[in-house]
Amino acid sequence: MSQDLEKARNLTQIIYFLYAASIIVGITAIVAIIINYVKRDEVAGTWLESHFRWQIRTFWFSILWAVIGTLTSIIGVGIVVLIVAGIWAIYRIVKGMLNFYDNKPMYA
């Protein structure tokens, strides 16, 4: 494995850890998404590009569902939306990490 690919692989792993940590310390997701965008060109054309795309989509859809859940919590359904969104985000992080450790790209 080339040194550049190994660095990109390590970075992808760190980003997954930051997203996982964000379940408890939310601010780490902000750090992770910034790294995703700043370093995205460095993984272009590699199997890690699909992981970056997966991570970015997970972040933005989590934000979307958090906003929807918060806005609809007034009518009660928002709590369910927030719980389901949290479970979905955990699933995405775990699924991404499992594929990452198996050296598999993520599907679209």
C-alpha cells in the first residue's frame, strides 16, 4: 500500500472515530465534516472516496433529521424522529466502519 493511501486510510479511520464520539460529544462531528471537505480531494479515485461520501451524507442527513425532530417535538412526534435518527446515525457509523475495516468501499 502506498504511503499516501495509508495516510488517507488513517485519516478516514480518525474521521469515523470523530463521528462515533459525536454521539456523546456533538462537536466532534463538526470537526469531522470539516476534515471530510478539506481532505476530500486527497481520496478522490480511491476506494476511500466512497467512505468520505458516506460520512458526509451521514452528517447532513443527521442534521436534517435532528432539525425536523426538534421542530416536530412540539407535537410529540419529534421525540420519535430524534430517536430513530439517532439509531440511524449509529447504524451508518457502524456499517461504514465495518466496511472500512474489511477494506471495502461503501455503496452509494
